[in-house]
Amino acid sequence: MQNLILTTTPYIEGRKATRYLGIVTGEAIIGANLFRDIFAGIRDIVGGRSASYEEVLRQAKDNALGEMEEFARQRGANAVVGIDLDYETIGSHGSMLMVTASGTAVIVE
């Protein structure tokens, strides 16, 4: 399976887009668990980074990008340009994290 080029830039330097195949998206929603919330709250009080939340955020981003990449492959793309990542909290009390990835599927030479 050929690797897709994924980039946030609107074009790939030195490569020409020969076909634009449309917008592709991927979404991931991950719930935060109670223990993670408690320990993150303690870290907020005493300072420092929350490694558990960072890991969840990374997981959600990877899932959203993976889904977007799969949709691009289904369209026959070999690259996705102009990728935008958005992060939102949803649910009661912001208990869920949603990450969306979107970009334009293209064929580059």
C-alpha cells in the first residue's frame, strides 16, 4: 500500500496536482474517564502537564487523520493537501473530546 502525502500546506513543493478529488474528512470522539479527570485536576492545581490528556488528544488526532486518509484512498488520491485539524469539547461538562481533520484529496505527479 502506497503512503499518502499528508500536508497542511495548500500544495506540495515540486509536485503538481493533476486532479482534485474533493474534500475528505475524519472525525474522532473520545470520552475522558473519571480518574484521568481527577489527576488532571490535581496537576492543574500544582502545575505541570497532563500526560494522560496529551495521550488521549494524540490518539484522537491519529484516529481522525487515519479516517480522513482512508476516505482519500477510496477516492484514488495519493495526497491530501490543506489539512486542518479542529479540537472541541462536547457533551455535558465537556466530558468528550472531538477532533476533526479535513483536507482536499488530490492526485499529484
